[in-house]
Amino acid sequence: MNASAYAATTIRILKQLRADHRTVAMIVVVPAVLMTLLYFIYQDYPTLPGQPSLFDRVGISMLGILPFIVMFLITAIAMQRERTSGTLERLMTTPVSKLDLLGGYGSAFSVAAAVQAAFACAVSFGLLGLQIKGGISLVILVAMVDAVLGVALGLLASAFARTEFQAVQFMPLVVAPQIFLCGLLVPRSQLPGWLEAISNFMPLSYAVDALNEVSVHTTATGLMWRDLMVVAAFAVVALCLGAATLRRRTP
């Protein structure tokens, strides 16, 4: 990687994001709006004495899942647009390498992910009353890493799409199985053995596990850090695979 090319790519993408108000609104506002909707869905749901509310139990997981979904969608479409518009082909004739390009995308969207996670947590904990035992800063950290994972997988998925519509079609293939098996609907330990084994190879499972650790412990645990490192490792591998499969343009 070339440091100057990497920095220039990051700055260019951040400027593009800042000029695209609709995308900024989708990145920052949509997770907070969906968390608000979730709050009203579970507002009148009965809670057993001494047990956390259903909103608390589901909401903490959604703070990791929603950024992952939003960033996957936006990144896959944005990279595909770079390819079909010819921008990517022009960039690849310059000293900018594939790793510079993907690293710049990852860094720029990481900044957006940090803002997104902070805003979603501010709304969830400050306005909606989401309650956990751990620190909010740890939730923001896990949500941000999960959003970066969405960026990495979005970049990887875009390499196999020929149109923006095809990039969107990867969502059911990449995102939906992870949501079903991450422990949100049914605890992973209660899944059939073969499904639990599959869930062990899905990064969103570890993100949800990390958030659950934060929700029930007052301080960061070794298991939380392990799960977070697994998510980060998946993101790095996805970025490397994305660089290996990146094409200048769509055939």
C-alpha cells in the first residue's frame, strides 16, 4: 500500500459522502429510526419480574445487526457505481493499488460507521431507555467493528455483481442467513447441531455474542474481546479477498 494514495482515496470518498446528503441520512438516521420502531413494537409487551424487557434483549443485538446491514448495502452499491461509471478503471491506471482503494473505502466508511454507531446508541440509550450492565462505549465499539464488517463484505460482494441491482441481490445470500443463525431469533446453543456448526463460521454470530457479553457484564470480558477480534479478522479477510477479486470494470 502507498500511504499517500491511501490517504487521498480516503479523503475523496469522505468528500463524496459529505456531498451525498441522502446517503449520509441513510447511514446515520436509518438505524436510529429502526431502533425507535422496535421500541414501540415492544413497548407494551409484558415483562417478567426481575427479567430484562424484550426491547432490552433484542435491542442490544440490533445495535450490531442494523449497522452491518446498512453499510453492506451502501458499500456494495457505491463500489459497483464506481465500476460501471468508469471511475474505477481510471483509478486503476494511476499509482493507486487495489489495497489502497479498498483500504480507503474501509477507512472512510469506518468514520461513517463511528458516527452511525454513536448516534444510534445515543438514541437507544438516551431517548428509548435501553438498559444494559456494560458500558455504552463498548457497545459503540462493537457496533462500529460490525459496520466495518458490513463494508468489507459489501466490497467483496460488489466484485461479483455486474449491476447495482445485482449488488443488492447479494443481501439475501450474505446477510439473511447470518441474521437467522446469529442468535437473535433462537439462542445458538438451541439450534440443531448442524445449524450451530454453520453459525460458528458466520461473523455476525460473534458480533451478537460480543454485544450480549456487554449487556450482562459490567466490564469488558475476555470472551467479548475474543468475539470482537473474530469479527475484525473476518473484515480483514473480506477486504483481502475483495482486493484479489477486484476488476477494473464490469464485463
